[in-house]
Amino acid sequence: MAVWSWLKDRACGVFLHVSSLPSKQGIGCFGKSAYDFVEFLSAAAVKYWQVCPLNPTSFGDSPYQSPSAFAGNPYFIDINDLVEIGLLSHLEIETLESLPHSNVDFGGLYEHFWPLLRTAFANFTNSHPHWKEFENYCKKASWWLDNYAIFMAIKDKFCGKQWTEWPKEFLNFENAKVCVSSDYNLKKSTSFHKFTQWLFDVQWKKLKAFANKNGIFMVGDVQIFVGLDSSDVFSNRRMFKLQQNGMPKFVTGVPPDLFSDTGQLWGNPVYDWDVLRNNNFSWWTGRIRRCLELYDVVRLDHFRGFCDYWEITYPATTAINGKWIKSAGIKFFECIKNTFPNSKFIAEDLGILTDNVSELLKQTGLPGMNVIHFAFDGNSKNKYLLHEHDKNSVLYLGTHDNDTTLGWYRFLPDEIKHQVRSYFRTSGDDIAWDLIKAAYSSTSNILVISMQDILNLGSEARMNKPSTTSGNWQWRMMACQMEELKHGTANFLAELGRIYGR
């Protein structure tokens, strides 16, 4: 019997990570542009806004490599809001306006953003009107917030070094907590990191409430694995297959695939699923609980990893030499369903799938994914072609790991371009919109379109290139493009939705 069966109605969604919104603070945030974007989605009869993980970024600036699976990214805090509540001045925030508006300069953000947050914290005293609200938040969120704040405070003390390189007295989490409790500066630093999370939560939940009021539901991405240099691993070492010194015995990735001839070496430590299972998946239920505070629908990244995962002996330079290891299975999903009976999930079931993975997806009843960019290989029975789609699925032109549709088409071999043109009965001169219009007619109940494709942008707007560690996650929409959306685009999308019952 299926565990879930929630996807009943046809609808459309748009993928745009928060970092890509226009703003004058160097990165997209929870400010005015986010509310303008919600209004565009509402006018376009779009029901879902999908984002990448909202967690803080670290190595490679990737939201899929974070110091916490529970925390939010402080860069998304609308700095203008801190001026309005008296924590910063207009003069102080002018430093952010020197940052680029056309892309995210993560180095510049690190240099300018954190000092502003620390100034805001210094001005936030127990006499501030929101102090009691902050205290209540810290108590309510302590089940995950304390571990994160302790980890970040110690990390700051040692200039950002990975926790495995910290002095011996800090390597054990219980010892580290004692060290923090007896050190005034460390205690103050933990309060600062709690403060940033409070700001994040207040602003995000206000934005989400506005979206929900306008009929828009938030789809959040949950990366299956966590980073080694994270509060998750540091405070829960038994849950992972680690060496005595804290370094991983094995790391994650996938074997050679469409994106890379040598596979993708993600480098995350692997879970010890026996430990997790014996603890009734309590860490995971906590993680899902946090996700359901932030999102209306959760996309489970790398769904096949819940069936089996690619385990690579550490250290390694490629993902070629690994092996598939069984992991959680249906018991995990039964546990999640029993704990959160009204939750909604999407399974990212891409990649090389075995019968076991397909069977697990069938057992859960979760909607899987279709990607049009994967549909064209000369095979008329390719499962990603529109005529092969199942209703219980979510359709994408491409994901955050794909090129934009215009960039994808430009680099296709001539014979595949011919197949694309023949299938969609188009000249290919306006390929992104040709695919968008065709995708609306798919039998997949949900369609999600990337903002880059709506804007008809090329490879320069690509969000991420798998197996690369620099130059990713930087694309941003310009304020003028946001204005253009309101004039014509919204109405056209709404008309497509009316025609095709979305």
C-alpha cells in the first residue's frame, strides 16, 4: 500500500532561488523583490515557488554543502528591515550597494555583510522591543539552534577552520559545550548566531505567510547528505561512518552519468543507517520537522540514496571506484509518514535507477520527476518524453544542475536538434518558450519552470555545473527583468494555465 498519495490537482510552479532575486545588498533576499515576485506568481496563476535549500553556504558557495541542515542562510536577511527596526542606519548599509547587482559576489558578501549583522546584534539589547520575541524563539528552537550556535561560535574562534582541525579540547562535542559555557566571548558569539537565525526565521515566515495568502505554496529542497564541516556531523558523530580523528571513512557521490564521465564526487560523509534505524530515525524526523516549518512541500534530493547510495572509500579523486550500499528503505518513509501524516514530498528520482529504487518509489506513492532535457536520445519510448509522463509526477524543463533550455539546445548535436524540432513541431527559433508551452500540456500534474527559461536566457544564466566547485550559484535576475514580467508574461502564463487546466 502506498505511504503517500497527495498529488491530485494540476498546477504550475516556478523555480527561482532566493539568492537570484534582485536587490541592492549583493544577493537576493526576503525584501521587496521577494514580495513582488509572489505577486507576479499570483498574477501568472502559478501555485508553487520552488527554491534550493535555504541553508547557509560554505565550500563552493553551494546550498548543498552547508554548516547546518537546520539553519537558514543569514545572507537572505533583508538588511533594510534592520534599518526600519532601529538596528542599523542608512549610512551603514551603503557599503552593500557597492556589490554587483548582476551576480552574487560571495567574497564581497563575506567581507561586508557579516560586520553589518554584528553591528545590528551589538545594537540589539534587552531593552529592544523585540527582545522578548527573540528569547522565546531561542527557547522554542533550542532543539537544533543550540548545537548550530555552539558550532559556529567555535568555528569563528578558530578563523573558520574545519572542526577536525580544532584543538583537542574542542573536538568532543560535550567537552566543547563546557568550554563555550565557561567563556564569555564564546557565549556572546553563540547568542549572535542565534540572533541571525531569529532574523532569518521571522522574515522568511512573514514572506511565506504572504505567499500562502496569495495562493502560492513554497517548495523547498532537502539535500539528502550533509557536509563534514557541519554542526550536524560535529554534534552527532555516531550517526556517520567516521575515523577516530573525525575524518570520513567513506564519502558520497554517484558513478559516471550524464553529467560526468568520472562520476560526481560530492565528498559528504555517509550515514551509518544501522545507527539511525536503531534510533527510530530521530535525527531525520527532527530534520523533516524543521523543513515542514519552512516549506509547504519538500523535494527530497537524491531519492535513490534512501534505497541505496554510492559509497566511495576516502580519500578519492573521482567517484569511479565505489559501490552501492543499502540504506533506509521503506521503513524510513513509514516512520516519516507516521510522524507527519499530512506532509507533502516530491522524490528527485533522477540518475541511474534500479528496479529496487523504482519499487521503493512505488511503495511510497510519492510523485517522481520528469526532465524534458533528458528526453531526446533518438528513442521514441524515452520515459521523459511528454507522451510517456505519469500523472503522479512533477515535470521540469531542466533542473538547477542543467543548462538553461536555450543553452541546452544550442549545444545539442544536429541530429538531436532535429528530433527536438520534429517532436515539438517548431523551428527552434524560440526554443525555451516552445518547450514551456508544450510542457503545460503534459499529463504530469505539476509543471515547474525555471525563471531563466521564462526570461529566455542562455548558458550565461546557468545556476550550477555539477562536478565543478567555482563559478556556480551566482546568477541573479535584474530589477528591470522583474518589471518586464508584470507586463505580458504573467497574463500569458495565466492563459496557458487556463487552457491546460493548471
